[in-house]
Amino acid sequence: MSVHTDLKAQIKANISAITGINKVFGYEKGELEYPAAIVVLDGIESMADSTNSNDRKYTYRVSVYQEMVDDGVGAEEAEDRIDNLVDSIISKFENDWDLAGLAYNTAIKGITAYQDRGNQCRVVQFTIEAFCNITLT
């Protein structure tokens, strides 16, 4: 496995452990089991740290979706479900700030929105930045 795949697996594991999220996918998917999360790599930055190591920042986008119409929950219930997940998600990553020892630090920030995925969804999107020091070979 690589640093990226290990980080992504740990992020998925953290989100899967949160009560109230039915399924976590590591790729964009059409049909979801709501509420569901999708974790994808959003960007990578690398900067020299010393002659034999680099600092890398891996940025992941985590989108948590709750459908509003088709499963009959309605806008208010969809909003409540997303609202109830926000602090749980933030706390999970604050408590696992080094992603099980894979990173030396992480940062998390989020936004909420409505999105049309073929049906109306309430969505909260988090950006998780994982900072790692990589030894050069």
C-alpha cells in the first residue's frame, strides 16, 4: 500500500465508525444508501523538508449525503440528520489527529450545501488535510 491509500483507508474507517452513516465509498457513486459518505483524494502538495525528506499534504474531500425526497424523510429530517453528523465527524478527526500514526498532523474544515444528484440531497463536505513527512530514497 502507499501513503495515500493508507490515509484514505483510515479516513474511511473513521467515518464508517460514526453512528448514523450507513455506507462509506472511496469513489464517486450514483446510488447511495443514505446517509452515505464519499471519500476522494482532492490534491497533493510536496515541499522539501531536508536533503533526505519531504513534507507532503494530502487533501481529501469527504461528502456526506442525505436524500430529501425519494426516501420520504423530507427537507427538515434531512437537515436534522446532517446537523447531527457534523460534530461527530469533526470530533472523530480531532481525536484521531494523526490518523492512527500515519500523519504528523491533520486539519479539518467543512461547508454545507444542497446538491442535485438526480434527487435533492442535503450535503456536508469536509476537507481533511493530512500532513506527512516522507523519507526520500
